[in-house]
Amino acid sequence: MIDRMQRLSFQDLTRIHEASMNILKTTGIDFNHERIAGLFKSHGFDTHGTRVYFKETHVYNALSTTMPSFTLHARNPARNVKIGEEGFVFNPTGGATNIAGTDGTQRPAMFEDFTACCKLVQTSDQVDMGGYLMVQPTDLPGDTANLDMMLAYMTLCDKPVFGASGSGQEAADALEMAAIIFGGREKMLDMPVVAAVANTMSPLRFSKEEGDVILQMAGWRQPVVISNMILAGVTGPVSMPELLALENAEVLAGVVLTQLVSPGTPVLYGSSSAPIDMRTMVSAVGTSEAVKIASATAQMAGFYNLPCRAGGSLTDAHLPDAQALAEGTLMLSTVVRNGAHFIYHACGQMGSYISMGYEKWLLDEEICRMVRNILTPMIPAGETIDADLVNQVGIGGQYLVHPSTFQKFRNLSASRLFNRKDYSRWQKSGARRVEDQAFGALGPRLESYEKPPIDPGLEHALTAYVTARKFNNQPKARLPDLTPCFIDKRY
């Protein structure tokens, strides 16, 4: 088989690993967090202030307690998903402060847009989970917006939860609310139910806030996605080998921290690194270099037998046009093919994360559907090839009215938005562009939403928690105890 996709050899991956070990041993990582530095020091790591130095044995000891895959549980058990090995999930976009129109205009994102995203997640046959910051509502107070978003998602959707991760307090809120749904912290210690991203602050730093996120998530043994976004030429080297070594060093440092807090905590290896366009100083997430970095990231995660987080349908375009679909399809298909498991920004991302487009979301779902179909085995295991069918029709025959065609034609993929009509029928139906098709489909899609069943007492308890936090400022987050006795005694 010819495979022209660039695969890093074992020797290449080893060279990146060794360079990262050199960086971790020589320069280390600054966590900007005295308690975290103290945790490392208590386990025999060399530290200088809040800077921590790593030996290769430290990394391998941590990797020995990680998990290659896990099940992320949903409020509706039928929505549970496996993340890792052969299991992957599509997540919608997140973080955008603007909503993009099909005419190139933008407007500020509102809480109403966030709830619309919840409805799109719930009604999607491609988006597996959602949650925090699918858009960034500009009409909510910043210090409590996470509470409104978590409450909306947890009551409007019954799929797995992507938790808030802007600070330790936000992570704690998401965890406490998940505990209301899933029966308390003790049950959650052995039951992944909420995942959150903790981003590095490249180069070679974690912010105190993101350190608190890791402490909270790992303290509850909930999945942590250690990720970075190195901007080649600004926060990281332009050259690919050195950038990958830096990326790897940062992510491994976060992985080690999760396992020191609680061995066996599910942890994912992630990145959304991309070059900076030196002419515009915009992060060029739709470039071929960004795709190559994403491919290498997935391969490095596989090198350590860790689940991988990667970007999805990423684009620098401000319209749901040919550029948006070309860039997005190239990235999304590459990361799925290369083994990523947690695909973030799979639907709706536009303008280098600045905006979200409803029409782009629906078009991206079409791409997700196609990618899943491409992965479906052409010859299912155990199924015989019916040569008699071909012999029966024979030379010059036709299959249009053959019984097998009526039995199986519905198995063929059918697009919901892309044109499959001939020219005359397309003209008669309005000669609509695909983004116009998506615009027309959006209203009926949102109108079709039905709120999934939720126990009234459960919804009341979630609302009561949010009310208490917003208006009484209680309860406040408490960081987990980091003394040796806290560490799970099973390890």
C-alpha cells in the first residue's frame, strides 16, 4: 500500500523525545504556582522557586499510570463515548466572541447564541459532546458566565460534558455541578464524567490559573486535556523539529503533574500549534504547516500511548466559503486519519478562533459525516463477497431493478446540504449555494430541538447551586490536599 501522508519513524519520534528530555532537564518548566512546585519537590524533583526540572525517569513513571482509553459518561448513558484507541469524539468550536454571517459581517456573541449551540449539539448526529464556551457570551458578567453556560448545557443537553477551565474556581464549579448529576464525588473518582482543557503558556510555562485547573480536575480524577498553542515564530521556533520538541516538553510536564496529584487520572496529549503569518501577525491555523504539526502531535501522543487532542475544522476564513471548507476539511480529515481522539473545533470555527458561524457548523457536520463514512470498513469482517450476484446479472446487464439494489441502496451516504441534483434540477430549485442551503436549514434544525428528559429535582439542584454561587458567592472552590496522604492509596 502506498501512503504518501508523512509518518514520523520511530527514530524521528525518539529524537523529538530526547530533545524534550534535554529541555525539561536543562531549562525545566515554570508552573508559577508554589503549591505545585512543592508537590514536585516532595516527590524528589529538583526545583528553583516555581520552576521544576524533570528527569526521564520522572516522565516514564508518570506514563506508567496513564490510561490509553477511557469512557466518558453522559447524563444519558446511551450517549456515553469512548475516548482513546479506536474511539474518538467530535466537539464543536469554542471561545469565539463573535458570530459570523454569510455576508462577511460579524456581531458580538450573546448567551442566546450559547443556548442555540446547546440545541445544535443535542440535535446533531455528529457532535458527540459540548459544554463550556462554545461561544463567549458578551452579555454575561465574566466572573459568573461559566455558571450560566454550565447550567444551560447540563439541562439542555444529555451528552458528555466539556467542563469550564478558565480558572480553578471554574473547574471546581463544573465538577460540583457534575457531582449533583452523577451522585457525588466518591462515585466520580472512578467514573469520568467531565473533561476540561488545561493550556500551557508557551514557552515553557503554565499560568497559576491553569495549574489550579489541573489540580482540581486530577483531584477528582476527571479527564484533563493538556494542550498548548505554540505560535511558530512568536512563542516557539519556526523550524518544525524544535517546535515539536518544545510542544512535547510542555505537554509531558502537564501529564506528569496529573499523575502526581492522582495516578491513573485520564489525561490527553494535545496541541493546536500553528505558525504566525509574518505579514499579518495572525495565527495561521488553516495552513499546511498547521496540518503537519497536528499530524505530528497525534503521532507523538501515540508514541506515549496517550489519547490525543487535536484541532478540527480549522480555518482562517471569515466566510463559510471555499477557503473555509478546504482548510477545515484538510485539517479534520488529517487528524482523524492520524489517530486523534478528542477533536476540538470540529464544527463552526472561523477566522482563527475569532468567530463562530452557524452555517459553517452545519457544513462541518457534513464533513464529519463524510469522514466517519470513509472510515467505515469497505468489506465488513466476516461478510462474504457475493460473486453470484455479479454472475446472475452477467455481461451487459443492469442492477437498477435487482433485489439487492432495493435492499442496500439506503446504505449509500446521502448529503443533507451538498448538491446531488443535475444542473437543470438544481436551477429549478433555486440554484442555491451550499452556504445558502445551510442558512435555510438552520431555522428548522433549531425548531426541531426537544429538551431531553431531566429529573425536576436534579434541575432544581443545579439551578440552586448556580444561584448560590452567583448571588451568595458560596461555596468557594477548595484546592485538593497535596500532602502525600492525599495520593490515591491504590497506587
